[in-house]
Amino acid sequence: MVARIPLIVNPDAAQIQELPAGDTLAVDGLTSITATADGTIAANAAVILTSDGKAKAISTVAESHGSQGNWFNHTGSVQVKAVNDVHWDTWANDVIINWTDSNDARKITVGVKSGSGFNFNPVGQSFGSQYTPAIASNNNGTGIILWRQSSNSGDSYGGDLLYQTYVLSDQNMTLGVVRRNLSPFQLNTNDAQDRLYIQYLEKEGNSHYYVMAYRWGTAGANGQKAMMRILKWNAQNNVELGTEVAYEGTVATSNSDRAAIRPKLVALEKGRYLLFDRGVWKVCTRIGTDFRIGPSDGTAGISIVGATATDAHHPIYDPRTKYLISRDASVTPAGLVIYSVHGERIDYHFKVNLPSGVGNGHFEMTDKGQILYSYIDGAFGNGKQIIGTFNDERDYVTWATATTWSTNADNMGGQPRIVKGDDGEVIHVFYTGSSGNEDGAVNTSQTATTTLTEDNFLGFSSDGYSNGQAARIKILGSTTTQSGLTIGEKYYVQDDGTIGTSKASLGVVAGKALSATSLLITPV
């Protein structure tokens, strides 16, 4: 065998020399790259590539809770009766609260984020004693409100299904002109949960697309239909309504049949959304200003455990993991049921029980792919949250100890309404005060976060660097010095930038151990 000796060019001596023993040949652009350090980077540290092309050490933020503040203070007998839903708008940095007061006046209150709290508009938008409006935010400072005017309103819109665009600026919401949906519409006034629905789907070009669903026809009479249509808005004055489609293809002929028309919508991504139709959930796809109801293979959709027409039982979809999560309160102990969405197919994975003593609540997936479950432990009691972490096989969830975000919280059976904000924050909206003196309150919880994502891991630093220095980063195919490794084991980048054999939150592969101190940087 012919010996191969690595050689290097020594420009200072104008000679070709043998690579000194123990040195590693790193060719910039092949096994390493040079990038400007964003902050301090320790030697042999895992680094990420920032959005502006710099190398940065991985950092984390721990779970914490902010200070409680009010968005409505009761005056006399006027107090908070219901928190209907909550939305977050990243561009405007606003929380949008859709609520009802004790006089059955429907209102929308907007608050702009200020430090760890909010500044709220004390007036807000009022919809009088109309039916509860539905809000769809496009997360870009604008959105649409869908609502039905009371039949005895005394104006030209009495009993009509209407919609208005809105624009946010700080804690202010400016409404556009009132527009008819061009269809007669009727709510069942004896069923508070029988609401119309609108969901924001996506932006395509300069236009925003929404889907709305509702029950069409006259209350108490045969012929009612389940209707759905797409709405296209260019965020200025041009609003285009898609074809109104009776998607069930039949009309109601009995009281029970009419009561079964309770459409609900959950946005997915890439123009897809879930439709709740007579007990089953179906994946639908927007096609221009029309839509296709799946599954296209002719199957009837799926009955999701615990996910019914009741507002509080809607499943939550996480676009990063493709998980669809529902709460099953029909058994003791109650639990969460995990599904996944692939194309037009919804697949069941597993169910995990909630810890003993955890009651009715709402939940979201955090930025790290954990489950946050928010609940209130009693009337004007403690507002709490628990964090659930998936195992590496993602077939089990381990719950952490509950932490408290309020010591005076209530929301009757609805429990706190929550919405994800930015940078790992979750906003809890609830009642506070005492019975007969309910104020509207809000608190923000910071969930544990990491700057690592599935696709921003760059490699390991060759040395220690300070902010602004040119840092050499070892990338795929190179080796990095670590400690305590087991030969042949695969290692993953942990949330805090260390390495370990567990997949952590994101499953980012660091490499494979060649020795107790050497890690080959490889994706497999």
C-alpha cells in the first residue's frame, strides 16, 4: 500500500510541507466555513446560523409568568359574562378579545403589547345585542369579522349575515363598511353554541383568503342548509365572494336534522382546513375562490374523539408537527388525543391522560413542540398551566408540575381562553374579581424556548470567539472535540446547545461519536 501523507502549502517559507502530527486539515467551504460571530461563542460550542448570516451560540429562555392586568373593569351591574374567543396579530402586536357583557352586548376589545403587559382600548368595538361575531385575523394587521344582525335591529340589515373588514393600529380597531353575505341566514337563538364561523387560510400574491360556514334558512322551518364559501380580500377595498355552496347537498326536514347543521372550521396550512360536518371532521382544500371537500377517496371523514360542535371542544392544529390534538372529557381521568394530518388523511396516534386534579381547560402546542394545558382549579381560584413533553418515540407525554399564572381567575365552564403570541408567549384571557363583580383580565406566560430550530443548526465552533470576530465553524464532514462520548452512538443537539443521546425537542442530529472525545458531524 502506498502511504498518503497530507501536505500543506506554507506561504511564509514558500515550501510544501507535511501536515504536523495531530493537526486536522480544514478546508474553508468544505469542512468549515467562516462567519461573523453574533455574540460570544465558546470553543467547540454548537452554533446556529442567524437570519442575517451570522454564527450564534444557542440560547434558551425559561418558563415564567407576567403580571395580571385588566382589559375591562366592571361598572355597577355591567360585568363580563363570557369570553368567546381570542386572537393574536403579530404585525400589530395586538391581542383581540371577543366577549359578551352581562347585558348581552357583544364587544371586541383590542390591546397592544407593552413590555410584559398590554395597553387596552377602554371603549373597543360594540356590536350591540347582536349574535356573537366571529373573527378571522390574517396576522398582518387586518382581518374580517362575520356577524348576524338581530332581526329586530330596525335597520336595513335586520336578520342578515354581514361582514366587515378591519385594520389594527396599536390598541385601536377601525372597521370597514358593512357588507352583506348575499344570503338569508338564521341562527338557532335557543342554542348559544350555534355560531357562524370564519377562518383565515392564507395569503397568495396580494390577496388574503378566508373560508366561512353557516346555517342557511329560516329557523323552525324545513329547508335549512349547511353553507360554505371562500372570501378573497386584497386588504384594501376589493372583496370577492366565492360561490355559496350547500356542501351537504341536502336540506333539513326535521328539528333534529336542523339542529345537526353546526359547521365548525379549523385552519390548517397551504389552503387546507378542517370542516366539522354532522359528527365527522373532513379535510377541505381551497381552489381559487372555490373549495374541494375531502377525502377525495370517497371515505366519510373521521370522528375525532372529544372534538364536537361545542366551541370549547375544537381540536388544535400545530403546523410544525402536523399534530391535531383534541380533549376527551368523556372519561375519567380526562385526556388529550393525538392525531396527525397528512394531505386529506387524519390518522389517530395515541391518547395521554391528564394528571389527577387537572380540570376543564384549553391547550396549545408551544414553539418547542410541547403541549401547554391551561386551566383554573376552581371558582375565582388559581389559574395554572402544565407542560407536556413527548418522548423520543412520540407515543407518550410526560407532564411537568403545574405552575400558577393567576391567584384570582374564573371563566365558568369555558375556563381561560388562550392564544399563542410571539417568541414562545401564551396569553391567558379570563375573568377575575368575585361573583357579581367580574372584571376581564389577561396574563402572559413565557414558555421555555430555544433559539435552535429544525433547520438552523450550522455546526461547532473551532475556537472561542467574541462578538464581531470572524469565527471558523466546523460543518458536516468535520470532527469536533467533545467529552464523555460513547463510540458509535448518535448524538443530538439539545435545546440548550449541549449534545446528548436523546432527541430533545427538535431531533436535530449533531453527529456520531468516533471516540470518547471526537464527534463526526454528520446528519445520520
